[in-house]
Amino acid sequence: MVLRPTDLQSNLAVLYHPQLHPEAHEQLMEWLGKGGVQIEESARASHPTEMQTLVKAGYGLALIREGQS
């Protein structure tokens, strides 16, 4: 499945906590911004399991590294 930036706008709302990996978070925000995706509000998680729980609870989509679950 391939997602376009428009698929993420208003749907990407679960992110790793920025304090865990500040440089990676900053780079992700930059890449998303270049793609036209602006994150207004987000739920923060510190572990893939927490991210999965937030997504299942309906908080929005999350991006995770391939191979993580």
C-alpha cells in the first residue's frame, strides 16, 4: 500500500514522543512539511505497542519503521 501526503493530512496523529529522538522527530516533521502535511495535534507514544493502542483507540494513523510491530 502506498500513501500520498494527502492521505496523511488530518489523519496522522500518533507520533513517537519527540523527546525520545529529537533529531529524528525534527527530520520527520521537515519531510512531512515538504510533502504538504502539517501536524496540528498529536498523541505521543514511547513504544510501538503504545502507538498501536492509540491507533486502535481511534486517535489517528501512525508511521512506524518497517519491521517494527
